[in-house]
Amino acid sequence: DAKTTQPTSMDCAEGRAANLPCNHSTISGNEYVYWYRQIHSQGPQYIIHGLKNNETNEMASLIITEDRKSSTLILPHATLRDTAVYYCIVTGSSNTGKLIFGQGTTLQVKP
Amino acid sequence: EAQVTQNPRYLITVTGKKLTVTCSQNMNHEYMSWYRQDPGLGLRQIYYSMNVEVTDKGDVPEGYKVSRKEKRNFPLILESPSPNQTSLYFCASTLTAGGPWEQYFGPGTRLTVT
């Protein structure tokens, strides 16, 4: 599975868009980009995933660059409840199902 | 409601006293796994199961056992707990290991071994 690099922490004003970057320059062709978040010490929560195309769901948007070496998770209107650690994970279809959680990005949404 | 449940949520025990943390999912998922989370070390996989009666070691299996007799349940067994197993434990499940499916996590079990 490809290694990912994320900023350690970010701040965002409530109501504004939060853009969380992730670098995965060694991603291979069959590997997906997943985003999870963990609020305080709760169980990690799936947000979104993608392969090549940009994806959007009710929680967020995922923008993947054309060369697939980086991506950005966008929370369009951040709220205080979005304060969490966000994990970018790259994993392929041949793996054992294990998710490799790095240190993630701590997003602090401020009033 | 689709969910993964764990019990107990909190447990304080003493060294050497066998314990079991239960995990159950209601989504008919084939794949289940256990993680532990420690400060500075992140989440690490302990054991996983591809399906009923199929289990394998993750990255940190020492001191743990698992079983998968039924599809919905995947208990984590600590036969002789030690203080270094004090941690926050999460169970997870997904449809199958190989597909691009989301994984569902339980709420966590905070274990303290004295």
C-alpha cells in the first residue's frame, strides 16, 4: 500500500470550506484513496473514497489530481462537529483489508 | 441500522485474568478485524478474519486470540492480560477484504490492565 503524507494540523472557520490535502506519490494503478475521520476517541468513520475521478457524497468531496499523486478532501461548510483527526489511506484490491492509519490531520473548526 | 457493536465499552481488570471483548455486526459482512490504538502509535491491526473459520494475524497479534464461528461475531480474547495491553480497541467490518468498500468501526473498548 502506498504511503501517504498529510499536514499535522489545520484550522478552519465555522461555515467555511475545509480543504485537507494528502500526498500519495507512490500510489499504484489499482489503489484507491480513502478518507476516514476520528472524532475524539470514537471509532473511525468512513467519509469517502475514489480511484481516479472526483467523488462527492453528502459528507464531502474528494478531488484527485490527474496523475493521482495527491488528493484533497473538501468539507464544504465545516461545523464545530467536524473537528476531528482526518486520515487519508491508500489501499489496493489485493490487500488483506488492513487500513494503515498514519498520524492524520487534526482539523480544528473554530467559531 | 447498520452497525458494529462492542462490549464492554470500558473494562478495568488485573494482570492474568482472562477476558473477552465481543464484537458483532449486522450487515452480513464477510471481513472483520480488530485494531488497537495507542498514543503516538496510531491504530494497529491485531487480527483479521476473511470469513467464518478463517482468521489471520495482523501486525500486533502477540497476547491475543480470536475466533470466527459465526459470520456476525468476532470476539477478541486476552487469555492472560498484561499492563502493556492497556489500550483502546476497535472492531471493524466490511463486505469483503478485496473490494473498494467502506469499513465500519465499532465504538471502541477502553481496556485498563493493572
